Amino acid sequence: MTRKSEVENLRRQQRLVFRCVTIFLLDLVGRQIRRHDGDFTRAIVYMAAIQASRSPAASEGGEPPVRAFSVRAIAQSLALPYETTRRKVAELEAAGLARRDESRGYTVAPAVFEGEAYRMDSAATWQALQRVIIDLRALGFDFSQFSGGNTLGAVRGLAEVSLVDAVTILTNDFLLRVLEAGSRPHGSMLDASIIATLILANAELLTLDPELAWTYSGAETPPPDHLRTPATITSLAASLGLTHETLRRRMRHYRTLGWVKRATGGYLMTLDRLQDPEVLAAGLMIVQRFLQLVQSIRLLGVDPALVVAD
């Protein structure tokens, strides 16, 4: 299958994969937001710091060392203002999660990687990835149709790291890249996360129903309003670990933009917004990056066809 035909095939299954992948993404994002007391920006800065400290490039010849990172580099990677990023890094330092090295910048506190919370989080990440692979297989998605692109560079240096640690490193990179891609049509990483949560909540009846999931599986086959479930501000806030007031303000903003409408029982994303070419392009990018993630774990020796829940 050529790359062009592979992309066309993927577009025909884009919504089916996107829904399952969004469950995975929101599990990762929501867990971090709750860990940082509802502070989305601090949670994302922390994840970027973790990734900068333990990226595949840092993993030559065994257990990745803890590398230094600069506030400016984190700000640029997340497209955040320098001063905002500096404040959040200072908060991480005050919480004992980062420490200042005057000669090198900052490092994630070594105790973070040795702590029970990090080990539990890594295990939960691997379990969440297994679940989404299993859910997609149950819906009849065939991973063998897609190559996922060349991901050798992503796994270089991870051979000596435990599978769970390797998956955590790869998944954190996937999450940050996906949030970046989602921020382009929606305005920010926070908006991308909220919009994804709303789309998933609206698709509650379809996501794991094989018949409905395939009927409305493609980029050109959005589900009609009568099959979509309105979402409340309270439920969206709980899903992401954000405050009710944050969600209330953002939903009012989305309504002003015409992205969201009121419905009986909550809110729906408008079909015009769902079919916006920029939104569809971002969704396709997310799906492609997920398949690259799956290809990466395949190169680590994990066959997605044989994945079972722990």
C-alpha cells in the first residue's frame, strides 16, 4: 500500500480511531492535571520537563540519565510565554519536583524518577495504551494495514530501558506533540484538550459500538445530532480535572465563536466545526501519530495483535 492510499484509507477510519485514541489521551492528560491540583499549564510544563530529562536521545547505552533543561527551551517547545513557563518551573521547584542548577539551568529532581508515583504513573500509561489497542482490535481495526511511518529514530537508545519506561518516554512525546497539533485549530493546548473531551463525550453512544462506530467512522461521516450525547460543564470538568469555572468560561467563548451549541442536557460541538478542514487535518495528524506510537512499540518487540490487558 502506498503512503497516499494509506492516508486515504486512514481518513475513512479517522473518527473511529480518533475516539478511542482520545480516551487514551484524556486518561494521560487528566491524570497529570489532577496531580497538579487542576493547573493545566503546570501539568504540561512538568511533562515537558520530564520528557526533556528522559528523551530517547538521552538514552544511549542504558538507563536514561537526568539531563538539564532550560526554561526558555520548555517555553519554546510548548509555545508558552517565557514568564508563564518560568513561574510554573519555580512552582515545580518549590514542590520538590525540579531543582535549579546555576550552571546548567534546571533538572527534574532525581527522586522523581525513583519515586512510587512515577512508577505507578508509568504502569498506568502502559495499561492505558494496552486498553486502546484492545478496544480498537475489538472494533475490527486492523493495525497491519498501516505502517505508522519510519519510527526507528524514536526507539533508538531505548533497547536497554524497561518496556514500561520506554513506553512512558514514547507516550509523553506523543502526548506533547498531539497537544501541539491540536492547539493550532483551537488556539491553545488547553482548548485542544477541552474540545477533544467534548467531542468524545458527544460520541459516547458510538465509541465502542461496532456497528455505529463503523457507520460513522470516516472524516466525511460525522454522526448526526440525534446520535450525539450532550455534555455538561460539570462532567467535562470532572473528566479533565479542571475547575467548573474554567470550563464555564471556555464554553462561553466557544459558543461566541460558533463552535459549540446548547442542546437539551448540555452542549454539542457544531457539525460545521467538526467538519472544519483545519480540525479534520489536526484529527488526522493525531491518528497518524498514534499509529507511529504503535509502530514504535512494535519495534520494541510488542505485537499489537497479541496485546492483552495486564
